[in-house]
Amino acid sequence: MTSTLRDADQTLNAFVPRILTLANQKGGVGKTTTAINLGTALAAVGEQVLIIDLDPQGNASTGLGISRTDRTVSTYDVLLGEAELGDAVVHSKIPRLHCLPSTMDLLGAEIELSEASRRTHRLHDAITAYCQTAIERGEVGYTYILLDCPPSLNLLTINAMTAADSILVPLQCEFFALEGLSQLLKTVERVKSNLNPRLGIHGIVLTMFDRRNSLSGQVAEDVRSYLGDKVYDTVIPRNVRVSEAPSYGKPVLLYDSKCSGSAAYINLASEVIRRERQLRAA
């Protein structure tokens, strides 16, 4: 499973994680599925990965098999300054893959943070403090941090963008795929101008691609003509095994490592690593 990835792998500085935000204000496009399976594929080649669940529904946490009873400290507590990031992290059953879980408490976070100082930088500050502590203790930190956002451009998503190096956008291959994408890209530019000058677009990943449907091909063509090489070569197919896996609390790479969805996420992780190598070399 990991041979494709090992060819592209490069060890990154353990104390300077690459932070990727998975964002799209449209729901049901594969943000959480991509976060879980991309994280699993990266961990499979030796990367230390943290997935931060910023969606009150907590689907990323559930998809990694983290029960509600194991979420006594959550993303909510970290954003409100009531807990350190390192104290809230839960180990998944996947080696080198950890999760900062979410609870429904996050539904009230935007209101509670509305008058707070540095309300757009709460996640950035928590990650920075964690990395500094890791350096001081001589610990091996994360090489990748993936931020799974809710399906909206709210304060939680703005926090994720402010904390991130790059945005990874899952885009469903359907008629309304491009609707709202321009708004997301404008939001990215506003965050870059006002809050996080290093923010960029890491890539667009086409999800739920159905080769039997001519519309999927047309959407893919339109997106590539609009965004060029920002679109990953890898497309994630519509695959029943991918849909089934979360109900078992597993990434599809563990649920069925031989299905087309697993192969696609392995290839996506390979592309992410190659792009990271290019960024580091630039």
C-alpha cells in the first residue's frame, strides 16, 4: 500500500509541521473523508500526523474510531483557552495518527469567542504553543497537521485558515461544484491579506468522480481549465467502500485497502508529498 508513497516521501522538520486546512463551505463534498484517509496514508509512510476536528458534528473523530466518551477534552476547550492542545489529543488506532476531537460544544464557540481577544488566531496560538513546548522538551512533533473544517465560512474556518500554510479544497464532481468556489477563493485572499500572509492554495481535489457519468468529466474539465495546475492529478472516485468505512470507525485504507478509493487516496498523499518537496526546494 505504501510503495507509491515511499517513492515521493521526504522527511520534514518534526518541529515545523505543515498545516493544511481542508475547507469548502458546501457540505457533503468529502472534506472529512479526505482528511481521514489522507492522514492515514501520510502516517503509513512514517509521517507524524494530527487531525484537528473543527466540525461540531465530530465526523472526523468518529471516522477514526474515537468514541464520545473519549472526548472529555476537545477542540472547544483548546479554542476557549481552557486546555492545552497537547492535553486534548487522542491517539487513534492507527500508528502515528492522532486526533484533536470535536464535540457539539463547538456549536457555541463562535458566540463565545465573538468578543474574545485574538478570536481569529486562537487555533494558530494553540498550535504554536504546542510546537514550542515540543522543541523545549526535545520531543518529536507532528510533520503534518490537517484541519477538518465545518461546511461554512464561519469563525472556526477562519481560525483554520489563519493557522494554516495552505488550503486543500475537496470539490465534488457535480453540477453545482463550481458554485461557491469563487467565494471560498475570495475568502482565502481576504485571510491572506488581513490575517495570514503565508496562506496559499495547496490544491483542489476532485471527489465523487463517476466515470460512467459524462457530467463528472465535464466538471473536471471545467475545474482544470479554471484553476490549471492547482488541481491535483488524482481524482477520488465515487466508491461504496469509501462511504461504508466511517460507520466502522475506520479509514477506507484500513476497511478495504484494495478498493479504488483507497488507491486514490494513496495517490493523493503521494501528490501532496511531492508538492511539499517542491515548496521546500523553492
